[in-house]
Amino acid sequence: MAAMTLGPDLWRLAFLVERSIRIVLADDHPVVRIGVRNMLTEADGFDVLGEASDGDEAITQTLELEPDILLLDVQMPRLPGLEAMRAIMNGTPTVKILLLTSTITTQQIIEALQIGARGIVLKDALVGHLQTAIKTVANGDYWIGGKRVVNLVSALHELMQQAAVPQHKTYGLTPRELEVVGAIVEGCSNRDIAKQFSLSEETVKRHLSNIFDKTGVSTRLELALFAIAHHLVAPL
């Protein structure tokens, strides 16, 4: 009797069935980490190898543990999620990164996918979507907009069409950069901003440099006036 052979897809499926999906969880909120960890450890097929509370720890844990999946919060202290993801993709391009976030713009989704993210899960949909999203990404597909996506090019094209629809202009500023802009309008110093958002002063300076480049201003006063004129912050 001839030996049965398995095609590539069946081999991949058999491999995933044989062992748990190895995960590193990176989120700065302990309650979120506890909730996600409990959600995964109570289910079959998941193994949480390590946890990180900031962007730098996420990089270290991922490089050391080499998980299948990194669950990465977009808003992280010390090093934001997208910046951490860039560093991780340079060091461990085989890891599949699933972003966790409370809110995200279409433009940020496009940027994240272009950097190398495999999917995005909103935190208010964790209970319903997280396990399916992890399995989808581990299996080689993408998770975008709460559903499995096979054709990334097509999905990106649709997202870019959505991004082209006129919306409130943010000049490419990230949510964290907009928060820094708001703090500048309120008259906060770099030290104040660092303390308020649990960042280093060096990170604040880097954010300000990026903000100046994106908005075309060169001083804090110009930035405050620009922010008010272009409705980047709520009225005082």
C-alpha cells in the first residue's frame, strides 16, 4: 500500500494542531495583560511565553523568545507600538504581529500593514475576535476590520480608497503626537509631557521633531498656533 503524502497546506495544518501557538503579549495596562492571558490560557492551543509592559520590553521579549505571534499594543510607553514593530521586523521578520488598540485610523492601519503587521484587533472586540484572529494570522492570513483577509493587496487598495475620503486632517500625526501637540498648546514643558504620558524626555524630543517635520513649523509657539488654527486640539 502506497504511503500517504500530505500537501503543503495539510502539513501546515498538522503542524499547528500538534503544538500550541506561542505568544508574547505586550501591553502597558496590567489589567489588559491579565485579561488577555487568562482568555488564552483557558483555551486550548495557545501558550503565552512572556509579557511586556513597554515597547523596549516588547522588542527584547520577542527577540529572545521568538514567538509565533506578538500581540502588541499600539500605544506603548518608552517606544510606541509602530516604532517597536519596525525594530522587531528588522530583527525577527518571521514573527507575526497582531496589533491591539482601542482606536486606530485608516491611515494608521495602512502604515501598520506596510511595516509588517498581520492584523489589528480592537480591544472592545477582544472577547469575540482575539482567538480567531490569532489562529487566522498564525495560519498565514491577515485579520483586518474584524474578518479574515487573504489578499493583502486588495485589502490595502480598499483601505487607501477609504483614506482618500476627505476627513478631519491630522497631517499624518499619530495619536501620541496629537496628545503631545495638545500638551504643547496647554503650555507643558518636555518634562511635564514625559511625566504625563510615562515617556522619557528623549522620546518627547523625538516626537516633537517628527511633529515639526510633519506640520512644517519650527518652534513650540508656531506649533501651538498651527494646532489651534487647524483644529488639531479641542477648543480651550
